[in-house]
Amino acid sequence: MEYTIVELPERRVVGPVIRTSNGAPDCSEKIGGLWQAFMGNGMAESVPDAVTEPYTCFGLYYDYAMDDETYAMMVGCESSGEPVPETMEELVIPAGTYAKFTVHGDCVNTVVQAWNEIWAMEDLTARRAWTVDFEAYPAMEDENDTDIDLYIALAK
């Protein structure tokens, strides 16, 4: 799986958060439930002054705990407004250097497969900053046939 190195500006994202680990038996259900709550239950519409270009929503992974392999996961929209809704949190994706992967396919299986491949890339793992990694979704007509960008924060 190939990637390019890119420099990204800081972004402010607002959305609900869960904590999980890849090894948790309910990991898929927790992440899927978070997406469903955000996209299917109207939470996305409550993000103040949502920015929809170039991406309409994000899946963010951060606050990595190496001892128990847990992390926080947020589904959200970039926002330029206030206040943050009570059921959501705010996270700033830091400006910096990222490995950018672009995958094409469906929003679930293609992304899961991409993450499995990224986790297996030892050379990339050694370069990771372990700050905020994320999936970025553009506006799409068909969630089973779209391009999705994945960004992995790299250490300086």
C-alpha cells in the first residue's frame, strides 16, 4: 500500500467520542455505533458552522495508550463555530507531517482493510507520532464506491 507525505494545516473537529482497542470484542460494534449515532441520528447537523470542503466528516483516532493498546475515537465534522454541543467534544488535529493513503471502495470494509494494512507496516509504525490519525470522507453519492483519505501523523 503506497502513501505520499503531506503537510496539513491545523483543523478543529467536533463530534462524539468513545474509547476502545482493536483487540476489544466489541470494537467494531462501538465504532459502528458511533458512526450510526453521528450520521444516522442527526448529530452531524448539530455541529456549529460545519466546514464541508474538502471533507464532510472525519473518523479520528488519538490519545493512544500503549500499555493497554486503547485509544479514543471521534466521529465528527470540521467546525468553525461555537458552542460545542453537550453530547460532543472538540479536538484539534495538529498541523504537521502526515502519511496520506487514498483508498477506493466502500466506507466500511475498504477502510477496515486499509487500517489492517497500515498497522502491519513496520517501517511506517516506527515513524508514527501517535498524536491524531484520521479518515477523511468527501461528499459522496455512493458510500460503496468512493475515495477515502487516511492520514497518519508522522514524528518530526
